[in-house]
Amino acid sequence: MNQNTSDLFPRDFVWGVSTAAYQIEGATTAGGRGRSSWDAFVAEPGRITNGDTGDTACDHYHRYPEDIALMKELGVDAYRFSFSWSRIQPGGRGAVNGAGLGFYDKLVDGLLEAGIQPSPTLFHWDTPLELEQAGGWLNRDTAERFAEYAAVLGGHFADRIPRWITINEPAALTLLGYGAGIHAPGLALGFDALPAAQHLLLAHGLGVQALRSAGAGNIGIANNHAATWPASENQADQQAAGLYDALTNRMFADPILTGAYPGALTPFLPPLPDGDLATISVPIDWYGVNSYNPVLVGAPTAGGAALVDGHALDASLPFELRELEGYPRTDFDWPVVPDALTDLLLGFKDRYGSKLPPIVITENGAAYNVGPDDDGRVPDVRRIDYTNAHLQALAAAMGAGVDVRGYFHWSLMDNFEWAAGYSQRFGLVHIDYETQKRTPKDSYYWYQQLIRSSKGAGA
């Protein structure tokens, strides 16, 4: 199975793994780190499954050498992690915290020594709390502060970091954090959350400019996208699916790639200051896609509601997510539909044409919660099957002309899965949260062999 899949990819294809600071680092009060929006959010009763927090997480802050050694043994070309803004600038502005920057110096240098390309995300949802309390991403000033933060990191690391990501999933932060209240900061503003989208996209553009001015190159963004399928041929279902696609996919891709928002969203968007779209659409070197499963969308029904990660949203929304039947499910109850990844990428190629830069899959993976057996082995065969099938679907898109340069598996290790706490395990490496013991799963060894085979027998 490994050999057949690995033959589908060129030898220079980039193989990686992904993580995010709040999900793995822990040490939330160490080294002068300031509080973030997620530190405040997890402290609110009822927000997180089992009352879990990221205070310790995987203790990566202290155990990063062990984690680098695991990645070196895995054989990945690149590691996608995120900087914690509140470690670098505890209040989100002003003076740089030397201890926080020093942690990332050690991490980056350790990766380079191990032959692994550091591929950081500047911002993965953990807004410094002082900025959040001043309005967060509803406040245009946060985009300006992000540009200053990007300039700091670009100036410090441009000579050592070969690949940069500005922002992770602005759609999820806008819709889940400000629109539905499921993620930090926990606001439920509905369509009134859309200024956050505008300011996150503006921050992306300003961040690209700041990084380039500091001498950094090879810059992209990591946007989450899902193939959106209408529930039926009925006109109402088609219209609902079209609006959902515009809101969750096109609103975050179109401005970057075409310099314009989807027309269907014009009534919902705040006035756009002159020059914003030009800044948002500054050229990037590649476009990151995070994708896990498709969504089935229909018109609202009596007693129905849109669902996101199993949470009911405002029932007055003009669309409703339906159950996608006939497919296996992950332990997070997400449908497993590999062909949807091909569908999504071909749709991007058709929609954006020559405006679409090379693509990198910056996240793809699945939650399967199997733990070590009596022999200490973690037989997560369903993760292997999921990943293998999605890589074949990715190769099919490449064979049809989509320019894809790399794949980052989510995730290197089990971690704090946002509102689900520690209840869902996405990792190639099992984490015992009581002892912090790392145990490579069967999927780790499968991915290791796939990477080795790909390098030795590339297409």
C-alpha cells in the first residue's frame, strides 16, 4: 500500500507534519508569556469538554528536543508549527520578550540541525488577551499590530526559515470564535462577525508585506476549505449551498486570489476602506489548504439548524448542514470521503485558473482514539487507511493538473483539540497526558515508510 501511494508523488514533494502552539506547548506562564484569548476562554466553565485546558498540553515547551528527534526519525522534510504571539509580545504590541523569542530560536535551530525545514505559522488563533479585550479581530487595529509582530519575526528569522505561513484558518476563527461562540473569544455575533474576517485577511496582506520587507520569502496562508455539496437538485438547497460555500470558502480565498469578495456576500460585509483589497491580494508564493471532509448543505428546515463540529448554530441562518450518509465516520464523527479532496482541488483549479499559485496541503488528518495495547503498540489502522486514501485522492487531483507541492499531516502528536479538549486524538504519536510519554503509532511507521519510498521511487 505504501509503495503504490508513494509512486504517485515526485521526489521533490514536501512531506511534513503540523502542530499549533496552544495545542502542544503548555507552559502557559513560563518565560514571560502573556495570556491569550484561549487562556481566558478555557477558564470559562462549560466551554471545553471535561474542563480541559492547554496549561500543560504536550509540554512541548520543555520536551521539544524529544519531539524533534521523533520528526527526524519519521523522516519529514518540514515541520509546520506556530509561534505563540503572546510569548513574543506578551500584550500583543511593543517590546519583544527575549525569553519567548529564545524558545523559538532553540526550536528553529534544532530543526535545522535535524535537517527539517521550519515552516511556522505566525498566528494560529491564540490572540494576545490584551488585544482581544480591546476588540480583538473586530478591531482594525489588531491587523496593524499583527504587521508589527510579523516584522519582528521576519527580521529575526528570515535567514533561517525557508517557508512562512501568515495566518491559520481565518474562516474558523471568524465563524466559530466570533460568529458561533464555540471557540475563543466565545462571541455569538452571527453575520455581525464578518468584520473579523476582513481584519484577518487584511492582517494576512500586511503580514506578507512585512515579511518581504524583512527579507523573508516563500510565503503562504493556511485556509480551511471543504467541498460543499447541495443536499438536492432543489433550487432552495442549491442556493443555500451556494451561500454557505461563499461564506466559508470563497470569502477567504477570493480576496486573496482575485482581489474581490464574492458578490453574494456584499450585503453582509462592512464598508471596505480604499486599498484594503489591494493589500489583501498581494502576491503569495503558494496557497495552503487545510481540508478534512466535505459538507452537505440544504435550505433550513423546521426545527433544523446549521451544525459546526456537532454544535448547533443560530437556527435563523439561511442554510443547514445535513448528515452525509453512507460513509464511514471518524471518532470525531466526521465523514470519511477521500474523493471530496479531489473535488475541492479541481474546483479551485477551475475557479481561479492562472490566479491560483501552487498549493500545499497544510492540514489533513483524522481523529481515531485508539491507545496502546498490552504490548505498547498503537494499532491505528483506520488513520492509515484515511491518510492513504486521501493521498491517493490528492494524487488524482495532481494528475488532473492541480499543482500541489507538499502535504502536512495533522498532527504530529495528539494534542489539545480546542473545544473538544483532550477527547480527540489526531496524532501520529500517542501522548499519555499523565506521564507525557510519547509512543509512535502504527501510522507513524506507515508514514515513515511512505516518505522513504517516495524519496527513493518518485514519479
